Amino acid sequence: MGASVVVVGSVNTDVVAELERFPRPGETLRAVEVRRNLGGKGANQAVAARRVHDDVAFVGRVGGGPEGRAVRDEMAAHDVDVALLREVPDAATGTAFIQVAAGENTIVLDAGANDAWDGLDDGERRRVADAAVVVCQMEIPSTVNAAVAEACRGRLVVNAAPARDVTDVLPSCDPLVVNEHELAVLADVVVDGPSQARSAAASVIDRGALSVVVTLGAAGAVWVTAEAGGSVTPPEVEVVDSTGAGDAFVGVLAARLAVGDALPEAIRWAVAAGSLAVQTSGTHASYPAPAEIVALLDAIVSKS
């Protein structure tokens, strides 16, 4: 049996500029701080899952040269299995340029090696087939995600971020995870708040998804299946840096599903992880350990 959680996705070098405020068009601002660190939605989700689960593997692509090796080494330092993190010699490692101000962020992405594949090789296909839970996102080619859906024999968690058509994998999504903006694109409706999110998520269920989870920031999350639905409300927290918090949610959700949690309980853990992540600057440094999540769970309220 392979890794209980396999994340197939993007890995980047993040260049993060901390600002007092976002610049206006044409304006130049001095950064408060600039840092470079491991990023990419796939890598972030793998690291977050590994915080709460001891068996996590990553499948992805990096460029050749020192930067690709540095990314691999940093993921390995987080105890993620990187045996299937392949090098593309003639490509650059993906890079994300991130601005952070007042707890919000903007991101400009150069996909690099993340775009340099169109499917799974035999070893990757076997690893996906052996996993209890497989996670993928939209920062890699749609053909790769389609191959993941075809190979997956466990539970497939699809994070439709950035928003993109997911018709080819929708019948395998259990759950499809989106924020309200991504849901609005996929459902082609206005989504503003929990009630509209539940309605729009139900329309995605009607199109074939097995379950849908919608993250709503400070309002928590709602979930819908063909049979039921509910919401999870977080405690009020001070938001310092929201970068990577959605990935913390997805990674922890996948990890808890892998250990056998029902969807509502896995979402409670994920909401707690996201609530803790936004209270600390940085991405992986903000991802909580299980004891921190357990300490917060009593403040997380679930409603059917």
C-alpha cells in the first residue's frame, strides 16, 4: 500500500513582499520585508497534510539546477515523500510573486515546470491508485488532473483553485473544494455568504460532484452532498497573513479523511487549521500541529 495521502500538484519558489499597503497603479513602494520560500498550492497542501498525518507523498515537477534541488530539499525537510517529484532539465522551477498587506495578498504566478507535463507515468499512476486520499488543484495542466481522476481508487479531493473548468473530473470529486469566488465562476452565479454558497454548491452536486465544500473566510465553511449539508463556524481571530491558509484547510481536510473522519468532522479540523494559519506570518511556518488544532476544536461549531 502506498502513501495514505498523495498530493499531485504545483510547487514553486515564493517571493513574498510584506507591505504596509498595496501600491496603486504606477506607484513604487518600499517593502517592509522580502523573503523567498517554498510554495505552490500542491506543495503547501502536502506540507499541511504532513503536519497532521505521517504518510504523505508529493507528485510534481521542478526545473533543473540549484533552485529545483533546493525546492526538493525543502519539501523533504518537511518529511514529505518526494520520490516522485521529477526534474524537468530545460524548464525553470515555478515562481510566485506575492504581495501581503493588512492580512490580504495578491499573487502573480509563473508556472514554469508545473506546466511541463501532460499526464502520469507508470510509477505515478501506481502511487495514486494505492492512496487512500488523493489531492489535486488547478495550478497544473488539466490533462494531469484528468489522469489523476482516472487512476485514483481512493477518495479524490479536488481544489478548483485557481477557478477553471472541472467538468472532466467533477464526477470523481469527493469533495470539490472551492472558495466563494471560485464557486461563483464554476456555478455562474453570484455567491455572497453561506446561504448562496449552499445553493450554488447544490447546483454543482446536480452536475455530478459527490460532495462540495465551500470556504468562506471568517464565516467558516459550508458543505453539501446529495443527501445532506451543513456549515462549520470558526472562532473570531486576528488575521495577520492569509497567504496559504486555504491550502492549510485542504491539506488538513485530506489528512483527516485519510484517517477515516466523516466529512463534517474533517471540515471542523480544516477550519481550525485555517483559523490558526491566518494568525501567523508566512505559509508553512503558520501551519499548525495536531495539538494546536485539538486545543481549538471546542470553539468550532458545526450545524446541519
